[in-house]
Amino acid sequence: MKQYIIKGGNKLSGEIKVKGAKNSALKIIASTILTKGENKISNVPQINDIKKMMDILKDLGVNIKKNQSGSFLINTDNISKTDIDEKKGKDLRASIILSGPLLARFKKATIPYPGGCLIGKRPIDIFINGLQSLGAHCEEKNNKYYFTTKQLHGAIFVFPKISVTATETMIMAASIAEGTTVLKNTAQEPEIIELAKYLNKCGAKIKGAGTSIITIKGVKRLLANKTKIMPDRIEVGTFVIMGLLTKSAIKISNCLPEHLETFLLMIKKAGGKLEIGKNFIKTLPTKKFNPVNIITHEYPGFATDLQAPFTLLMTQAEGNSLIHDPIFNGRLFFTDKLNQMGADIIMCDPHRAIVKGPTHLFGKNVDSPDLRAGITLVLAGLIAQGTTTIGNTYQIERGYENIIQRLKNLGAKIYAK
Ligand code: EPU
């Protein structure tokens, strides 16, 4: 099992280019099931979650090739099955989004139970109820969900709770359903706007993506097109915190700061010094940080995916901060690892923690519990005194491409063994 070894304490400098967004690429790749012909998708991040999604699709009969410029050519014309491989599907929670396009095009889809997840219980009731409202039947047996339909038809569906992937699944399903679908209380993430934009380019009739009401006029079939994956806003936020924590001047380029408004507001409150351009952010050495209370929220609120690195930043602030993450049940358990490294964080309940700062961190042997907590441990290692060894690095590589080399290029003392 690969480990990361980090020697903490040195400053970083230079430029880091943001890669394509994992949570946009996964959905756009899945949406190609709705199209006829060859899709060309560029700026796809080379990360474990994308490889898994492509493996699942290849197993269904999808043709995926990489061209010389690094774009992926995806043709789903010859899909020969609609049951997702059990092992592959279970390994990737996002495989559930395939239910929408498979059901809409083939009238059936078999999805393995997504299973437990390290960041907490993640039910799929909204996906099931949503697809049922469009006329699907869902049977649960042998740890699988069997979705079938005679024909999906338009409906009004109100999300009982805002869900990113359920919104995307319903957009895909409704795109080629018969009639008009109105989705209410939808998630508004930029990744959803990107998905709708791509589907519209392919001939779909989707209005309102990026708001809480989305209307989709079903069409017969979509025609393949091409697109470039947007920059990963979670990478941007992670690197901003990395620059601030290490008191370094680094340039984070190829990004869209407009996707991080609430996050940047909280960084400003914390006293983090930044220079923000249209498509870059520069971190400036900041001596002292203020404590800031945050609550994670659906977009445009503070992203739950940036809670872990922000919690780490607060271990260096002068005073107490309250971190409240109501979205998932298990996203604060990693604070235990930061405490092992010298932080002083008290978990009040699964959703709230009080961080007492500033604390001195020390290198330790820690395992990466999940993707966002994992990269946070890497950042902790960069400011800790001594050597930090991180295990279970597979989790980190689910979402951060070539991270060792990219951090080395900034001068970080990090290597994998
Ligand atoms: N929920 C239900 N029932 C459902 C679906 C969701 O109760 O059927 C609940 C969840 O348990 C959670 C809340 O609704 O409490 C919101 O979850 P959501 O469905 O929005 O999360 P998701 O779509 O599964 C996506 C991202 C996550 C990100 C969340 C929140 C993808 C592939 N994943 O997950 O990203 O944290 O939205 O923004 O887009 C990550 O990249 O590390 C990651 C976990």
C-alpha cells in the first residue's frame, strides 16, 4: 500500500494549475449514455474515481479512447448491458447517477447497493422516489436496485432535501423522457449548470439549471458533442488553504474564483491575504489567522468538501472556532487524526466541532479516512514539525491528480513509497 511521506516546515512557491472538476467530469461522462455518436471531452482529471467510472462504462460496452491531445472520445452506441458490475459499482458511490441515463434510454438499469461510506450514511431514497415519479418501477433484491419502466414520462418532482447527484440523475432521466418535467428544490452547484449546458448542446431542452427550479422538455434522443471540463473548485479552495497555512506566496491558476464566493468570504474573515484575479488566486504570506465559525451549506454556501481543510486552518487561528457540517454524518471524525498531530479539537456531536487555536502540529503516522480528510492530512503534514506518514493514499488519489509531483513542483518535501 502506497504511503506519502512529508517533511513539514518549509515554504512553498511558484504556480499550481487547477485540474478539471471531478464532480463535473463524472456526470458529463455518465450523460454520454444519452447520446448518439462520439463525444469529445477534454480537461478530464486523471484520478481514481474517473478511472472507475470509465471502467464501469467500458464493462457496459461503451467505447472510450484517449486522443493525442488528451481528450476522451466516448461513444455509447454499442452498449450491450444495463446492469452495473457489482464490485465496480459498489466501489464508486457516484455509480448511482447511471440509473438516470440507462433507464431513460434502455428502460432498465440494475445498480448495486452503493454501500456504506466513510463520510456517513448516504441513502438513495430521493433517486428512487424521483425516478418513480417519472414512471419507473424499482425493486430491491440481492443488494441491488432493479429499475424498469415502460416509458419515462414528464412529472413534477419536489426534492425533499437538496441533493447534488439526485438532481443530476433526474436531469439526465428527464432529458429523453416523454413530456415536460419540473424539478423543484434542486441543487444549484456549478457542476449542475455544466451538465445542463452540455446536454443542451447535445439537443436537450433544459432551463433553470443553477436555480432551485429546473424545467426539462423531453426530446427523443441526444446527439454527441464536445466539451471541456470546468476547473475543480474544491482543488482551488484546498490550494488556497495550503498556501495560507504554509505562509507561502503561490499562484493558483486555471481557476474560477467566482465559484468560491462564500469560501473566500470566510478566508477573508480569517484574515487570509489573497490577490484574486478573473482566473487565478495568489496566496500571500499571512502571519496571524482569526477564528471563524462556519456552517457548510449547499451551493452557493460553504462547500462541505472544503470543511476539512478549513478546520485545519482554524487550528492555526488565534482563538476558538465552531465548525458545523450538517450535510453528512461522518465528516468530522477525521479531527481525531489532527488531534493525534497536536491539534485541540473537541467534537460536540457528529456535526459540530470546536477548534481551539493556535496549536503546534507534529509529524505522525496517520491513515487517510476519505478523500477530503486525506488531502487535509497532507496539508497538516506540510506545516507539522518532523515527518508525517500518510497511509490509505488511494483515497486522496480518488480526487487529486498527480498530487505528489504537483506539490513537489512548489517545493514541498513530499514523496510516495
Ligand atoms: N441524501 C438523502 N437521500 C438521497 C440522496 C442524498 O438523504 O437519496 C442526503 C445525503 O445523505 C446528504 C444530503 O442529502 O445528507 C446531501 O447529499 P448529496 O446527495 O447532495 O451528496 P452527493 O450528491 O452524494 C455530491 C458530491 C460530494 C459532495 C456533496 C455535497 C459527487 C459525486 N459528490 O455528493 O462530493 O460532498 O455532493 O456537495 O458529486 C467529494 O467530492 O469528496 C464528495 C463527497
